Amino acid sequence: MRIVVLVRQVPCAVGGLSFNADNTLRRAGVRSQLNDADACAVDQAWRIAVRRTGAQVTAVTMGPAGAAAALRKSLVLGADEGVHILDDALAGCDALGTARVLAAAVRRLGFDLVLCGAAATGSATAVVPAMVAEILGVPVLCFADGLKLTGDGVEIRRDDGAGVQTWAATLPAVVSVTPRCGTPRYPRFAAVAQARHKLVRTWPLSRLGIRRSEVGLAAAVTRVRAVTPVEDRGRVVIDCDAPTAAARLADFLAQRELL
């Protein structure tokens, strides 16, 4: 069985940020990490692979040289090999261009199951998994809170707030998972050591047979022409004893459908 996991290196949610003397943000030394949902996808791929003889897990990423860190973490979490699509032409690639490149890499590798995080920290568009599946011409199951293989298919569980739903598709298929699939295993020292000897291949766009025009790079760069200030909605101050404050805070969040 061939499992391909699409991973991405993203900025850390906190940390690495500092401020200038005038209290303006200075974006120096911002750290990055493997996207949380992608880490869950790698862990799920490993759990499937250990139960199937001959299963192979390949992690795939695209981007500048620093993106390779996502592959190194994926190898520690259980991927057998990594593929880094590295090309200067990918700077500013939009969602559709990203999907075309990743789909071409997946097709070249060959696959039975493609796993990825439901959304990336930062952009959070959650559209790339469905686009990759459309380009590959296979079913897609999105926002999986749990998954399992069933014979020649895959089944996911998804909680949409109104109840738990079960969806299924035949293989090959693309599945995007959420962090609710489960916290990835904490890697042992042996896994870290073994990851250093696993193969990581670097492919340019030409290796995938993709021309610059095919990844939509001409229209991929976003330019900010104007900024409209957001209306000041004020702030809410809760000043009372702890039990009452907790009740008022819960009511405030519930009214805005945040609970």
C-alpha cells in the first residue's frame, strides 16, 4: 500500500515575536513548525502502515529550503521517505497552483491513499485537499476527526457540532484530518536517530513536467492597494466575583456562538 502525506511548514502561533521601542511589531526570528493537522496526518499514516505488510509512507512538501524542516519532522513521526519540491518559480504560488504541483507529485509517486491536514495554520483556507482530489480524479473526505481502512475503502468520522457523521469512499482517495484525530506519538530517541538516515529527494518543477504557466504563478501574487480600518466594537469588562464572572463570560461566548 502506498500512502502519501502532504505536509507544510508554518509559522508558530506564538513565540519568536518582539516589539520595537515604539511598540510596533518586529517580525525578526519568527519560528516555524510542522503544521499541527499535518503532524496528525503523518501519525495516522504511520498507524495504518504498521498494520499493513509492505506499506510505504512518503511525506511531500513544497516551498523554499526551510520547508524541508517539515519533512524532517515527518520522518521522525514515522514517514519512510520525503520529497521536497523546490523551485524558485514557486514563490507566491496560490492555492490552485499549490494543488496542481502537489497532485503532480502524488501522481508521479503513485498512491492508494493521500492524507493531509484539513487546514494550514495561517491561511486556513482548507481548499487544497479537495483541489488535489479533483485534479487526481479521486474521492475526497474532508475534516476527518477519525479514520480507518475498511477492505478496499476508507471510512471517516466527523463531528459537525450537530452530531457525529460517518462518511466512506473507495480507494484511491484523499482524506484531510483535523487535530482531533489524536495527538501524535512523542518520538523516541531511536526514531529521531533513524530519521537522519531516511531518504529525502528534491524535485524541481521540471521533474513533474509542469510549466510555469500551469501553476497560476502569474496571478498568484497578492498586492495590497488599500486598507479599510475595522470599526471599533469596543470591549467588554467583567468586574465581579469569580463565580459570577465565569457565568457572564459563558453567556457572552454563547451569544456569539463561540461555545
